[in-house]
Amino acid sequence: MQKTFSVRLDTGTLHLEIEPGRIPLNRLLGFAARVSSKRKFLLVSKLLGKHYPVAPQSMSWSYQALAKRVIKIGPGDKSLWIGMAETATGLGYGVFEAAGHAGVKNGLFMQTTRYHLEGIERLEFEEAHSHAADFFLYYPTDPSRRDRFLNAKTLILIDDEISTGKTFLRLIKAYQAVNPHLDKIFIVSLCVFAHPDDREFLEAEAAIPVEWVCFRQGRLRFEDSLNPDIDNIRVNVSGNGNCKKDLLAWPGRLGMDAAIRLESNTVETLAAHFRTADDPRPVLVLGTGECNAPAYLLGRELERQGFKVMVQSTTRSPIHPGNDIRRICEFEDNYQDNIPNYIYNMNPDDYREIILCHETPVCAPLLGRLADWQAISARFELNSHSSYAKLHFFRP
């Protein structure tokens, strides 16, 4: 039996019809009002480690469970896995990693991005409802990965939730234009709320089999409050368009064919920077924007060695306070775009240590965050020609 309920937000009322499922919906997500004229609501995931702090073991469970469902149907031996920026880049990597550990061979992981990389071929498409609509999917620069990219038989698209499927359809059509040999598509998400008509339209336009994989599904409808005091708020979310090659160390944007492994002494090196050995509060590991997978990898290693850990990430998604958004911290981004970034639902006093994982060089905005939170810097560096990564730690 379907469950129907409504959620009142400052921007309007969200009406949901939820199909039966084994996982309680309130364990998967909450709700908030988005600062946007295009889509005024946000489904706030409790598993992503984005707008809520999440234990690494919960994140790992979601990755493994979704990967298992894809594998049960069959991704084939030439699969391209794509995580959607910025929210689902960590989810995408995690599902890809879990699938590889479960035996999937010859997979390639990539993530979409909003950053410009000059001189590299790319597919361009839009997420029309987003706070920042332009997306890019770059071709891998490595010849073997480029070949995998252009000749995949199965496309596995991963996002945190699907409201209409229109963004995925734009990406599917752009990708099919460069790879006419594609013969199967998976759409993987924590929750699917696309209307049946939207799903049928996507499947018809794709013209090849489409598999939908998720934990819960249903339908939603938003009733706009037309509140001028809320609707007229604007936030700059557009980058400056400069090339970001020198700032981006995480390899997901140009293709990965193996899981990332941290150096064996990573936790021991980090723990030497901790202020005390007997603080009962958890450690918080923070990622930044599109680069949130390293925070999960570090959090998982800390958890394996007995630490209580939570993982979260900064974001440039502007959200109104209220509902499932209880605390907001705003600061300048670390990608030289001079746009606001945020961390939600985070109280620094709840944690014994805060570790800020970042791919960019240390800069003034990062130094400001490190000082305000009395945090430890963890800069990600991938060793050349290997899947081993080093984290460079320091406390200002």
C-alpha cells in the first residue's frame, strides 16, 4: 500500500506518494527548501555524507547494496560508471569500488564536473533545475581509458535521487552520439521519484534496455508558495570559467579503472596530529565539493582502526534554514571561483578533531576554515602511475 504525506517548506509544500519498501524513508532522507528559482525543494540524504554527517559504515553499506543489485542484473564486461556532480560523486565512486571488490571487471569510473579543463574533449549537457546548470563529462586523456569510454557496452548512471530523469536523458543522448554501440543502461540512485510517464519517455528515447536500481521509489509533486521574500533571494553559484587543471588532484574527472588505496601508514601519521588520546567524541572528516570520496576513504580507515568517525562534505548548493537544515556555515570556495560554499548541520563542538580533506593547494579560504574549526589539513595526492594516494597532513 502506498504511503502519502506532505512536507511544508518555506518555499512551498512537497507532496509524496511512496511505494512500499524495506528501508524506512526517514533513514534515507529528509527535506529542505532550496535557494533556487528553478527547483525550490531539496531531498536531504542521510546516507551521502553531504548535508548530514554519516558514519563510514553506513556509507559503505549503501555502496555495497546498490552495487549488489546492479551485479544481480548484470553490468557486463565493458561498463562505464558515472557519478553525478557534485552531490553524487562520492556515491558514484563508492558504488564503482564496491562493484569492483565484488568481481566486476573492466569497469571505468568517471564523474561529471562543473569545472573547465582546457584542451580536453568533453560532452556538455545541462541539469536544468540545478543551482548551477552546466555539466561537463570529459574524455579520458589516457588512451586505454579513452578506448573504454568510447566503447562501453553498459552505461551505469549514479545520482542521489531522481525526480524526473531529464538530466540523465540529456547525458544519455550526448553519450550515445559518441558511442553508438551502447546496449544497456542502469539508472542507480538511493531514491527514484520520477513519474512513470517520465520513466517511460526516458526509456523510449534511449531506445535500449534501461534498468532502474534504488532503495525506495514513489512520486512527488511540489506546490509553490509563491513567497516573494523567499523567492527573490539570489546566490552566486556560477564559476569564473577559468581552467582548473592545476587545482584538481582527484582523478575521477578523467577516468579511473581501479579503486584508490591510501598509503598503509595514513592513520598512524594522522593520529600523531591529534590533540588528545582519550576524547570520546567522534572524528569528523570533511570533503570539499566534488571531491568527497577521499574523506570517505580516510574515514573508513579511521573507523577500521577503532575510531568513532563521521564523514561529510562542503557544498556550493544554497539551502534555506529550516526542516532538515538546522545549522549553516558559509565561507569562500577553495577553487578560485569566489563563490559561497556551505557546510550544513555541523557543530564543531560535537567532534574531537575535524580533518579537512581537499584536493586543491592550501589557500586563504582553506586556512580560514582550518583556523575557525581548529582543524587538520589533509591534502590529497595521487601517486603517479598507481592507484595509491597520499594524504599530506598539517595543523596550522
